[in-house]
Amino acid sequence: MGDFENKEREEVFSKKVRAGKRTYFFDVKATRSNDYYVTVTESKKRLEDGVFIKHKIFLYKEDFEKFAEGLKETIDYIKANQDVVEKRYEYSDHPSDRSRNEDDFSFDV
């Protein structure tokens, strides 16, 4: 049973999303009983000292529908009440590469 216990918090799938100065990590992990759950981590470099600050939430599968409904309703509210411009970021962190893409964004109607 020792090997099975190592399954706790085992990473099953990971998606990294870079968005300007922030990076989001969506990770699927497994519990000891092999139930999957999601962690969402925001990582942002602190300007004063360059240290990466991370904020994390845990999302369990029994909450997926309610979470998704709440998130969609919240985003829909903002889109209905304010213009939302979603920038498309390139994966390069090089400033000269980014400046070429400053006008590369899309509008959601």
C-alpha cells in the first residue's frame, strides 16, 4: 500500500496560461483514492524584489458545475456592463517580441 499512498497530490495533467505579467496554472491532481481535483494557481512577480507570489485555490469535482455556473454568470455580468478587451499574449517574455503584438487583441461582443 506504500506505493498507492504516493498517489496523493500526484499531478495528472497541467495547463500553463501566460497572460501578461501573470501566469495561471491549471493542474489536475489525484488523491490517495485516485479522485481527481483541480488546483488553479496565479503566479505574479513582485516588482520590489522579483519574488514570485502565488495564490492557489482547490476545486473538487463535486463543485465543478456550481463553480462553472458562478464563474460564467460573473463574467457575463462584467461583459454586459463594461467593454471587455481580451489581449492575446505571445509566449515570449522578450520585450521586443511583445511590443510587436501590442495591437493583437480581440473584442468579445
